[in-house]
Amino acid sequence: MKGSVAYQSIQKRGLHIGLLPAMAAAVNGATPITLDHDLDVLPEVGRHLTVSRLAELVDDLAARLWAAGVRPDQHIVLHKKANADVWVLACAASRIGAVPVMLSPSLDALTVGALLRRVDRPNLLTDGHKLDVLAELPLADLTRRVIIVSGERPQTISLSTLAGAPRVKPVVRPIDEAAVITHTSGTTGLPKLVVHTPRTQGIRLKPQWRLLSLMRKRENVAIHIPFVHSRNVAAMALALLKEMPVLLMNESDPDTVAELFLENRPGLVEALPNSLMAWEGLSDDPRKPFASVKYFSSTFDAIHPGTMSRLLKSSERRGALFFQIYGQSEVGPAVGRAYFRNSAHKANGRCVGWQMPVGSAKVRVVSRDGKRPTEHNPGRIEVSWPGLAKTYFAEQERYDSNRDGDWWGTGDVGYFTRFGCLHMLDREVDMIPGVRSSLEVEDLVLGKLHELSELVVVQGPDSEAVPVLCTHGDQPLDPDRWRAAVADFPQLADPVQIPEAELPRTGTLKVQRLALAERLKDQLRDRA
């Protein structure tokens, strides 16, 4: 089977992640998959697999889940420490017709408990470490059964004891029913459970399939995305169907990343914006770990122009590009654009891209006050296409409140330029009086002060714009350099410097702005 044939099949029948490994093995079973860590569920497998071996593992684990009592249509919550086996186990659950519910390992016990209640006694697939974290929860009441990936614990079923379980025929879920459930990043309270169907997952592959088709040869693809995120589903499907060797990464430490890139020489890197920010210092590494990279790709948040510029200049490939895609869990990829080595540093960081070819998402900006949306009067950004998530699990009214017919409200505000580029200025809930765009301020100041590792402008207790900053190594910031860098922003209050480790973040490393503002409230009042 050719990858293009498999892709066309997915467009007709939907993306079923339980069938994906076997489908990819039929395309090219020898395609290598390299891990930078051992699988918790099967550590003996090692770190070097092929797609055929992956398909065997998924079939084996599906049989073990069936032997543990998991059945079609049941929900199975995956909540364990970060590891690629989260994705492998999700494929195994899907293969027997169950619906995997992917919860970030960064969630606290109270949040996990609330989501377990929402799903209404699902199966829970976890590990010993997370069982300790969840020790105060009444798991016997909240779940149908508790399954652990290895070892032994009272009142649990261990997959390690079910080796050799009889194989089970695949169960294919209906194309418009729930296939995978992921959660939002939780920047504004309790995460919402986003329901993806085989149809919506398959449709979301379209823009990136076209993008990858531009690559003239197969190259190693390094993927550093949370294993529980819907974007990981798409990234793995695209890479495997395109027969591209995959480096599936869990490590984020820059020194470790440098070693991995030097050993595996990826031609394409897809990672979180904050991960790329943390790695941009490697552009000065004399070993040149980014030399082999021709394509950088990032979704989730807009990325700072300075970061893109440093990464592109550290590549030794002719025509190196940085692809930025704007979207969210509910809508998938909405708009995108490419940045080039010689111009990325001059880019407007608020320009998140242009609408993509026919068959991709449609985007519009709707007025908030009856006047035409402009740079100084931004409107609400809305998206429409068949790739929209089906619903929020057990929160249909909340989902419906965000829809206007076929259009989904992203919660972001912005405008279209006369050239058709979408500028995203802020989350609507994060807008600060007197500040056109907090994100724009952050882009421009970060571009001037390379000693900053992070800058977040939040609303203070008196509606003032408070810059919260972190420096590399938590070194003190020179106040004169700060004043010079923010001379064009007199509306900013005095900065607050905190250690970067104290920034509240989501599972995709986004700063939780509202939580940060709340945390600093008393400190800011005392300062006033």
C-alpha cells in the first residue's frame, strides 16, 4: 500500500488511531521509530522500533486491555507520567473500540477527580506513580476498574500479568462518533474534554499532508509534543504514512536535545513554542545541533520572531523554513504561514498566517461592537470547517454557546490586514485596558532583551498592565536596560521578576495568565 492510498482511505473512512499502526506497516513496515526513553508498559522493547514492531505492540496491548475487561464503547482515561506509551496505549484502546480519554500528567489530583466524575466511572489506565498522587481520591467509586501499566497494586489489574492474552479482532467505531477525547490546556479553569471523531481527525490531516508533500525526500522527523495532545495524533499519523523516520521525544533539557539532534540529524522538527524558546540557545552551540534541520514547525501559540530567526540561522540547509500554524484543540489547524531565514527577525509576531487551500478551515473576524474590526478595534476570531471537534464531553450547552451555526468562536481577538493576513492580538479574557496587545508588547520587548527567558503582561488588581519577567539563570535584570526596552510602552507598570520555575503553566507549557495574575494580586497591592 502507498501512503497516498492510505491517506485517501482515511479521508473517506476517517482516522482510526487503533488501525493506524497496521495501516502504516502496510505502507512501509521498515520505517524506523526512535525513542529517547523506555516505554513504561514494555521497557524490554527498547528505544529502536520499526512501524511493523509498533503494530505488533498495539495488537498485543489491545489484547491485554480486552483481557482486563475493557470493551467497545467504554471510556478509558489515560493518566500516567509522560511517556510515548500513552499514545501507544491510546491506539491499543481504540483498536478494541474503546474511547481513550487523554489527561495530561501535569493535572493535579483534584482536577483529575473532577474529570473522572464528568466521564462517569470510566476505566482508568495509570501507573504506580500517579496512583500515589491520586491516593486521596475514591477511585473505587469514580472508576469502573483501575488498570496499571506494570507492577502490582491492590485493587488494580496489571497489564504486565496479561502477556500472551488472545488477540482480538479490531473494532471500528462509527465515523461520526467519539474516537479520542483530549482536554483543553486549562488556561481558564477546569479543562474541557474535547471530543474528536474519526472524521474530524482525518480532515485535520489535510493542510499538513499538503505541506509534507513539498518535502522532496524522506527525512528524520523529531516530534516533541505532549503525548496526550490531539496534535500528537495528527503528527504521528502524517509522519508514519509519509514513511518518515520518527524521533519521538520526551526529554526537553537543551543539552539532551542537542545530543539527540546530533545523533539523529532531523530534517524536520515539530515542537511546542516554549520548547523552541528553551532550545534557541543551542543556536550558539559549536556542534551545530540544528544544522540538519530544513523545516521547523510549531502550533499551539504564535512564536516570537527572535526565536524563529535564531533557529533558522542555526540551520545549514539551503531554503530553511519555519512553518507556524495557528489553531486550537477545538478547531485544529486554522491558518498558517512560512518564515524565511533572512526575514524572520523582521516579522510581525502577531501575524499568525493566511487561510490555507480549499478544503481547509475558513476563518472570519466578527465585530464586538458593531464597527468594522481593525488593528485598533479587534474583533472575535471564528473558524468553520468539518474538522471542528464534535462537542465538549458532558457539556453540550457550553459547546453550543461557543458556536454560531457552522462557526466556532476561538476566544481570541484580532483582525485581517488588507493583504489577508490574520493578526491575533490577545485572548479576549486577557485583554487589558489601554494595551492594544499584550502579546505584541511581549514580542517586541523579548526581541530587545535577550537576557529574558519569558515575559508575560497580565492585568493587575487596578486594571494596570503588569509585566512579569523571568531571566536566564534567574539573574537580576538591569533596570536601565529594562527602561530603555519599554520606552515605547508608557502604559506598563513596574516589572515583577520571578523565577521561571514559579510560572504556572499548562500541559503544553502555556503560561496560565489568569492564575499568574491572581497569584500576584496580594504582592501587587502591597507594592501599591
